Amino acid sequence: MRRWRVLATLGVWAALVVALWVSDARPAALVLGGVVAVLATAVFVLVDLVAGISRVQWTQRSQSSNASARLDRPVESLRRQARSAWLTGSTQVNDTLVELIDDRLLAHHRIDRRANPVLANETLTPALRHLVAGHRRPVTAARDLRQILTDIEAL
């Protein structure tokens, strides 16, 4: 393939030199050779690129990555609630998080927060105490939600 390209480039150069020489134009053969070489290189690069490009078949996004998240109903429910709370200013996410805190306290520490609030406050982190205290500002910041969920998991 390279040999054919070199011979074709030399043939075009020779034809141009001969045509200009016959027409009595006194061509600068080396300069003309450089110009022909540059143009031939550009043409062959473009031909190679066009031949090397293949059509891409775009498909739909894989559903397997979301399959595990969809199997966990509480997580999916919390995601939906977070989206709607962000739009409406609802405290539903906070209520769900407080329920999770109560469940974790009861399951892992055998503490009922309503029956023994002092012991529950000693067990909770400052972020969880703030959430349980009734400050009903919706948790919409991802950083705050991540910290609260980490603290709940650590209970």
C-alpha cells in the first residue's frame, strides 16, 4: 500500500513538472515536489481516517447498574422523597430519617427515644440530635444527608 502511494505521488509530481516544463514555465522541481508531497499526505491521511471510522450503534443505558438499587425499596423510597422534598419544601425526608433513627436505637441499643430521651441524646451524634430535636428544615443538601445517613449506620 505504501509503495503504491509513493509511486502515485511521484507520478503526479513528474506529470506536473513535465507539463510545466513543456509549457515553458521553468518549474522549481523541488518546491513543487514538496507541495505535492504535503497535498498527497493530507489526501492519504483523510482517506485513511474515513476508511478507519466505523459507525457507532448507540443503545439504551444498561439497566443492570440500577437493578440493585431498585431492589432496595426503602432506599428507592427515600430517593423519591428527597426529590419531592427538594421541590416542595416538605419535611417527609426528615420524618423518615427520624423513624430510621428510632428503629436503629431500638434494635441496636434497646433505647426507646420517647421513653428515655436523655439516654437517647447521649447515644446520638450532634447532627442526629439536631434532626430529632424537631428542627424541621428539610434536609436537601447531599453533604448533610450523607453525614446523617453515615451517623445512622454507625448507631
